[in-house]
Amino acid sequence: MKSGNAGLFYNMQAEIINIGDELLIGQVINTNASWIAEQFNLAGISINRITVIADEKESIINALNNAALQADIILITGGLGPTNDDITKKVLCDYFDSKLILNKDVLDDIQTYFHKRKFEVTSLNQQQAEVPDKCIPIRNYNGTAPGMWFERNNKIYISLPGVPFEMKALISDYVLPEISKRFKLPVIIHKTILTQGVGESFLADKIINWENNLPEFIKLAYLPTPGLVRLRLSAKGNDKNILSKSIEDALNSLQTLISEYIYGYDEETLEEIIGNLLNQKKLTIATAESCTGGYIASRITSVPGSSAYFKGSIVCYSNEIKIQELNIPEQMIINHGAVSCEVAEAMAQSIRRKFDTQYSIAVTGIAGPDGGTNEKPVGTVWISIATPSTIISEKFFFGDNRERNIQRTCITALNMLRKIILKNNS
Amino acid sequence: MKSGNAGLFYNMQAEIINIGDELLIGQVINTNASWIAEQFNLAGISINRITVIADEKESIINALNNAALQADIILITGGLGPTNDDITKKVLCDYFDSKLILNKDVLDDIQTYFHKRKFEVTSLNQQQAEVPDKCIPIRNYNGTAPGMWFERNNKIYISLPGVPFEMKALISDYVLPEISKRFKLPVIIHKTILTQGVGESFLADKIINWENNLPEFIKLAYLPTPGLVRLRLSAKGNDKNILSKSIEDALNSLQTLISEYIYGYDEETLEEIIGNLLNQKKLTIATAESCTGGYIASRITSVPGSSAYFKGSIVCYSNEIKIQELNIPEQMIINHGAVSCEVAEAMAQSIRRKFDTQYSIAVTGIAGPDGGTNEKPVGTVWISIATPSTIISEKFFFGDNRERNIQRTCITALNMLRKIILKNNS
């Protein structure tokens, strides 16, 4: 592996090898590979191949040999569990003519891990503290299998557990920082623009001229998920200042085109953005949820520290509970239906008063697959946001997929709340 | 490729090659590979490798050469679009010393496809009707790129578009039926056992003798996710009856060893299992949630039809709401803390009475990252299940990751509920 010339970055190539029969029978979708690929690309390292193989010695050795022909870094996940079907450590030990030795630090980590959870350390787990003597163990604070870092013939081989959150922590906290320390990687600057309330093709139409005028070293990618479209700008080169300036210019002109759809940037989530806003302005919130069944509350409370502004929720899945807990007049439900502007607004006002908060979100809709009518098809949702001075309601049609309806309702409601907080407190 | 002897299946091996830059930068998760792998396995064809590569001639040829060393069938997806970055057809044409000729049937298909949609056929699309003369074109009625079937040295090479619904139709309607017609494939039977409340290594310790006594044609895999471990048995052979009987025997003896941890089988989820139980027994449920912030309610309501048994939830994120909405005595919180058996039980009883349900779930805990003490570290959770006749409570330590604490609390609570329903109604 050669480092880059002065001033020139080294175009480093990596290969991902995912080991696991569950991937080859289609039981598990390989989200590890896409996450790793994204993180490595963000750090300036290209992925030239992803190979998925079985927990089999010959397949593993074959994959390592093939990868070494064209990659500088070989990143291996999976097969490090304590059970018999996990053979990666043993194969790597043989492959690097190494022998297993007990590592005291790793054993400590494993014992700490189990003591925290009040579990007994089994002998199988103790064996996980044995690592090949020719590797640098990478300590894993979220599980029992350490990562392993080998080097041979100017190639780096990194083996990590396949459990996603363990693997992710090891890559973010150790692997990428360590690689960046040792090699001059290209400067890559990303800026992700988060949009809501606009479809991908409509967005593309709106910004086509802007896109065509981007400098050649800036690439644009569309990343749609239900309810959101993320736009990612990536600039790659040597000079950080030039790249930053170009991204900033591109961003400024984009903002003038689509400002009404932008809710945030980069890794922010809507629930974090709202949490920060509520914290800054010392406001509180509650939700009253019908079709989302508590999903909005669970997204809001996924943010650490949300207890500072979130008081709670009433999930009123049945009309009986809407009437009893939120004082929705039965006649209102009879006259307008549970999925109506009237009921949504009554829910929002009731929960705001009852939970004594400044703001509230209420949603009522038909998540599906059943319950739709001609007038109110599956996917019909009313969202109301109540504030100290006003109430804002809107009707949406989110289509016929239950899971997506719930997600879209949540994202749309959170973004309505964000806009109203900004408007009221600007 | 040799066909199987009479009575003996041929152990056919396939490799999947997915072509596309979007997969290598992590922009798209490779759901095509898992879908194809599942379908091929169900048909009795093993996948021995999945390789993801760029839209690059050298990479494609390299992957084809590697695959031919170990697979009978090489299934290629992607790179068949009409634009310049799609080069798969051209590369395959060269690879098989073939030349492109216009195929009238394919041209008809493309014209029909566009006419139906009232679009003009562009010259780029017309070019898609040109196929290599050494392949059998596979007609695509859902898009514009035909599939291609090549054979050389007893290997089959199949190239399909990467658009999921086009690819899926071509595999289901043509590729698998055609392979099954030509080869005697084995029978493969899978059974997945779903367990909760036991770690992977503890489980492995408990069933090691059973595992060692499995017949050679049955394989065992451990598939852990937060709070759950799935065990998958796979049997492969000629005789469906023998395989089914062997899986059944293995399952029976496993059940006697770990019955208390098994909550279901195959693709079931805990929330579906509970939903079915509640429906069968005509019971209703509500939740009172502190640390899970509505997550349990959102899992329960992710099941279509859950409104038949789920009435709602009170998410009492603040103590104020616990006192006001669930009538928890303030003195109880002062004396025992909000995270205590006393408060969990009072929450469970209160929500059950208030929402007039047979069962209720209540949880109170410290999700983290802050809020822990020496006595009650982050991850301490009390779960209570109230029933018409009794209340059952348990304390857990789920570790220091907020997201996983919430997931594990939910799964554990749902499984406690399942056990209690079964016990009370057996």
C-alpha cells in the first residue's frame, strides 16, 4: 500500500466480505454492507466489491485471496459468535499462521459486559477472549466478540462481528479513525439536504438547471425514504477550502429554489430538530394518536433527553377511549367520523389542555389495509397541531401501505410542528 | 453440468452477481440479492456466493470468470438500462463472442409497453431490442430490458434487469420454472424456532448435546437480534417425507429442552402472535408506558386489525402525567422512585381499570444515556402485566444503549404477556 504523494490523495480501495449462511439463504438482508459502504465512501475510501459467502473455511480463504488481488483494505464481518457455526476467527488464525492466546483486556471487557447485565460468563464466552497472536484486537464494548486487525503484504485485514450495532461502533470509533490517521485520504466533503413534503421526480424537475450547472467535482445523489427525500452533494479533491466554498455556493443557490421543503441538514433527524427547538424555547409537547398508535411518541422519545419537553401521549385507538380520555363528543364522531378535521382538532386541543403543554400533535386516519371507504380511502389522515394561540389542520392521502402510512403521518406531523414553532417564535 | 442420477438430486450451486455503483456507495440496500437467494433456496438451489460489483467491464468479466469456477448457474442483475452507464449487455456480448441482433419479439414487447403508457418509444429504447445472437432472450413484460440466457461449458448465465419487480417476475415466471424443468433439484425444508429471554451462548450451552446428535443432513444456525434469538434448522435431501419427519423429531426434542424460551416459529412476530391470541380469546389490552415512550403500543398497532383488541395507551413520560392520568400516588414515587415495582404495578392496574381491558402492560425504566444511579443503573426496567385476577412484575437490566433498552423492554413485555395469556386461558 503506497501513501499518496505530497498534495495528492491516495485512492484507497476496500473490499467488504460478509460471512453468514443467513445472507445466502435470503433470511437476512445485507444492511451491514450498505452501511459500511456509505461510511467508507464518506471517509474517502472506495468500495470496489462486496462479497457474501458462507461460514466455510474454503470459501473464506478463497474470498480473502481474491480480495487481496485488488483491495488495500479487506473488511470482514460475521462468523465471530461463540457457537460452533462461527468459524471466522479460527480460519483467520490459520490464514495468518497465528495461534490463539488469551487477551486479558478482552476478557475484562467480556466480564464487564456480562456483569453489567447480571449474567454469568460461560466458558464459550471466555473463549471469545482468545485472539490470534498476530492481530491487534479491537475492543468491543457492545458485545463479546472483539474485532481483529491483521496486516500482511501491505494489506490491512479487519474482522468485525456481524451484529450491526457492534460492527457500527467498531467502525466509527476505531477502524475509520485509525485508517485516516495512517493514510492521506482524499478530501471528501458531503452536505446532505433534508427535504419533506415533495416527491423525488418533482424535486428533480425543479432543480434540473441547478444540477446541470454543478461543477464536475460535485456529485448529486437522491436518497428517498418514505415521506422524505435527502439530497446529497459530494465534492472530492485535494483542497478543502475550494471544496467547502463550492459546496456552500451550490447549497446557497439550492436553498433559494426549494427552501419551503428543507427541514434540516446532514445527520439530523426531525425528532432531534424538534427536540432542540423545544429545548431552546423552553416549550413542552404532548401527542394524541389514533392511527399512528404511539409511533409519533416513540419517535419523539427516541431522542435522549426528550423528557425535558415531552410530557406524554394518549393513544386513543378506539372511539371509546377518544370519548373517555380526550372528551371528544360522541355526536362529533357520529356526524363527521373519527377521521375528520373536527375530531383531529378536538383531540389536539384536548391533549394540550389536559397535559398542560404549549404544543400538541393529534392524528387520526385509516392506516389500512381495511377500513377505507370511497370517500375516505385507506391512507386518509388528518393531522392537527395546537398551539397557545391557534390550531392548524391538514388532510393527507398517504396511499395503501399500512407501515408507510404510519411513517409518513409521523414525519409529516413532526414537520408541521417544526414549521409552526418557527413561525410562532420567530 | 451433469443431471442427477435417478433418485439422486443434483446439488446445484448458483452465484448471484449484482452490478451497480449505487450498491457500492451504500445508496441502495441489496434487497434483490436476499430475495433471489430466498427463492433459489426454496427451489432447492444453493447460493454459494453473492458478489456486488461496479458497472465496469473489467469487474464484470472478472466476476464472471470467478463465478464459473464454482457455480453451475450465474445469475446477473443490473446494468441493462438504456443509458450510457449501463454496459452489462455489451460486456456479455463480447464475453460470449456474440453480436447484437434486433429481436422482433422483444421490439414488439417494448412497443406494447410504451403504447400502454402512452409514451413515445425513443431510439435508446429501440436499441434495447437488440440482443446477443448467442443468447435466448427472456421476454420482460414489466419493463424495456429483456433478460438473457446464455450457456457455455455446462454453465448457465442469466442476466436480468435490476429493477426489483421486473427481476422478480422474470425469475418466478421463467428462470426457476425453466431450471426445475431441466434438473432434478433437492428438497429443502427450513424450520425457524423463535426464542426470547435467553442469550445466544446460554442457549448454545443448553442444547449442545441435542445439536451434536442432529442428523448430518440437518444444519443449525443461530440468528440473534436485540432481545431475541432465532434458531434455524435446514434439512436437505431427496425425500420430502423423511426430511419433514427428521425436522419434526429434532423440533420435538428441542422443545423439551427449551420450551420456556420458545414463543413462535418461522416468520411470526411476537406482536402477531399476541394479536392472534387476543383475537381467539376475545380479550382486550392497553399499555401504560414510561421509558418505552409509546413504542410498545406502536409495535402492537403495527399489526393490521389490532383495533379489535388494542384500546390504547397512556404514555406517561413525566411523573406529573403518571400522577394525573394514572392516579399514581405522589408519595409512592417519592418513597420508591418512578422506576420501582410499586409504580409499575400501580400503572398496570390503573390503565387496565381505566381503559376497561382484560390485560395491561406497564413499563417504567431508565432508557439512558442519563438518569442512572448506582442502585438503578441505566437499563433498569420494571415490567408489570395486570390480568383480571393477578399482577406479575419483573425487574430487568438491559444495558446502557437507549435504543436497545427500548426494544428489549418491548419484546420482553410482549413475551411476558403471551405467557400469562396462555397460562390463564389454558
